[in-house]
Amino acid sequence: MRQRVVFLPVVVLLALTGCQTTKTDADTAKAQAPSSQSERLIKLADDIDSRGDSDTAIALYQRAAAMPDAKPIALVKAGEAYMRAGYPDQAAKAYQAALAKAPNDGQAMLGLGSAMLETGDVEAGMRALAQAAPLVNTSNAYNRLGVAQTFAGQTAEAQTTFAQALKLAPGDLDIETNMALAAALEGNSAAARPLAQKVSAAPNAQLHHKRNIVVVYGLLGEEDQVKTSPPIGLTTKEVSTLLARAKAIRLKGSTQARAKALGSILG
């Protein structure tokens, strides 16, 4: 999930006898400037990473982390860059190094959990995510944990986790869609159907939401609901393919088997 921080301008006037003092733009810039070599390297790496040069950014984050004044954030940033570049093994090492410096760093723990999942260590990844979510306490953290629980077949736990995520981000379509998928995997139509209807009717629903809702109805065995009113933007062939895959998943013998099959087409 994206986080947006809005800074509101505050004007403070100090009226003193015989003089008036104001804070200049230069003073403000100086106060906001990086205060250490490590922070300067992180800022440079952030700028380079935003331009798509992940290799150079990673090298700079690593240099920042090696500085004597380095804080764990440098290693967390390196881990995030490794993940974006598709190197979960290296990302996990960076996050572990950050946790060696700060054992209760929620962002490092969250990143480590995601990296472990990517490398196939599902149980360790879920433990890290479960510990990180309440520390970070964001919808993104709980959503990541819920997705991991879903693909592990822990659908009841996943729905509880998604409910917590929705408390922090009411109406988030990604979370509502994930919650519907978790409920549909265990055949819980009473929970899945209202969510699917809500997401389908949302004016800001994107194509990936619509595809997943088709899968939800397919998992519930309610293909006619989709065929009667197919989502706008999806081709007839695409809808038919998704419904066929969902039916194959639905016929598997256990929730865990269905979850594993779902992960193979959505993960």
C-alpha cells in the first residue's frame, strides 16, 4: 500500500522588542538536509532508484550501511531495492543484518518475511510477518500477512487478518478482493459473495480486481453470475479461462490444496 504524507505549512511570527526574526528557506533546507554521510548516500540512492537504476542504488545503500554512523534504515532500504530487483536471497540477508542492529525493527521484520516467502520458506516468512504486522500496524503489513496465510491454506486466519487491514484502510479494494478469495477457497459464500459484489460494483475497480472476482465466483461454483453479467474490460476468452481454472481448483480435495493451486495462478 502506498502511504501519503501531507505537510501543512505553519507560519510562526515572533515579535521581539526592536527586531523581527524569520526562518529563511536556506535555514529550512539546512534543517532538512541529511545530517550524516550515511544519510546523504541513502538520499542519493533513493534518487537513483527512483530513476530505475537498481544496481547502482543497491551499491549505494550498501555503502551507506557500511558507514560508522549508519542506522538500520540503510540495510532496510537495501533489502527493499533487492526485492524490487528480484533478488529475495540478498534482500533477506540485508533485512537480517538490519535486525542484528535493531531486533524490533518492524520494517526490517516485514521485509524479511516477504523475502522468505519469495525464497520458499513459507513458515519462517509467516512467523516474521505475524510478528511484524502489529509492530508496523499498517494495512499493507496486515495485507501481506493475510495473503501469506491464504496461500498457506489458513483461510480463517487470513480473513481475520484482512479484517484488521480493512480497519486501517476501509474500502481498500485490494484487501477486500483478497478477503473474498480467502473466503471462497473454503467455500464460505456468505462471506465471499457480498465482498465480490461490492468490489464488482466499485467504480474504481481495476482489471486485476475484476479477474480475481471472476475467480471468486468460480471457486464458489457460481459461474452463471459471471456469465450473466461479465466484467467490463475482460474478454470472453479471458473470463472462460479464469472460470475453468477456478473450477479445477474448486474440485481439489482440501482447502490447503486449493490454496496451493490458487497461488500458482495468482502468486
